[in-house]
Amino acid sequence: VSKQRGKTKTKTHFWDIENFAATYAFNEQYKRNISTAWSFNRQYNASLNYNFSKQVKSIEPFKNSKAKILQSKWLALVKDLNFTPMPNQFNFSTNVQRNYIEVRNRDITALPGYDFTRTLYNKTFNISRVYAVRWDISKNIKADLAANNDGRVLEPFDNEYWRPGNKREDVRERLLKGGLTTAYRHNANVNINIPINKIPIFDFISSATYKYTTSYQWQR
């Protein structure tokens, strides 16, 4: 579910409803036969996405300055000083996946009323979150960050949600908290381009560049 941006709406803001999108899907399979009393396979998938992107105009405080000192070629870097007050792009997404399998087999060799086969359960309840931001801090300084967080919502191993700490409201609270983090990783980059050729004694050098990259990974 998402709202498309109208043709007449040219300005974008952080709070625009068009930045959001949500999806939900549910699938259930049920079967029974001579050897299976019942078998449920339920799959739940939901996601919430946010994406903001905007071409932000740089602020150049000294661009039109008439100050005599700033007309000097030696202060060209100062006159060209600029910065962008906000990120150019920010997005995040949250994806929730839950699989619930319940199977009760039949003991076809048992006498009526003496089938003590136990019900089997298989559950997974995972949450993944993705964050990304890109910020052209200035025309020559650009930074970006991307992070991923994987979590798991703990549930009782069976279908008895009455035990203390495993009630439905307890599971709901764990879900709202994002689950128990099982893995986290991020990558960050900073690119700096110094127009050193604007300084008279270095006019024979096109530019000086510097790049810094860092990454981090954690797993439970």
C-alpha cells in the first residue's frame, strides 16, 4: 500500500505520506490424510518502508561577498566554502516474517482411544531492519551509511501461551521492541575531494582526494 506523488506536487518533505509504503501477505496450507490428523502451515509477511530523497541546495555563505580580502586567490577555498544542511537521502525498511507449522500424525497401529502421538510445532518469527543515509555534506565531502539488524521474536515452543513470560501479550511486547537482536552489521564511507589547485602554488595539481571506509559486524 502506498500513495503516489501527484504531478503537481514538486516539493518533497520528510513527513510526506508518499515516502511510506506498507505490505502484508498471509498464506495458509492445510492437509489431512490417513496418516496425518492435521497439518497447518501458516506464513505471515509484513513490511514497512520509508524512503526520502531530495536534491538539497548547498549554502555558500561567502559566494557573493564583496569583502576585499575574499577576492584574493589565496583565499579561494574560503570563498568557495559551502555546506548542505540536511541529508540528501534517508530510507529504512522493517520486514517481519513468521512461519507457524503444526502437525499431528496418526498412529494407525494403535487401538481407538490409545493414540498418544504428540503434536509437533515448528516456529520462526524474524524481524529484519535496514537503514541507509546519504549526505553530501558539501560539494566536496560526501558520506553514506548502511546498517542491517536481524532479530528474532521468542515464542513458546508449543501452543500454550498461558505460561508466565510466554503469554500472547509478552510475545506482542517483544515484537514491538524489535525482537532479540541476533546479528548487526554496518558500512560507512566518507569521500573528500580537496580542490587544492585553487591555491596558486598548487595550481599544477588537479585535486587531492581522501576516502575513509569502515565496517562492523556482530553476531550472537
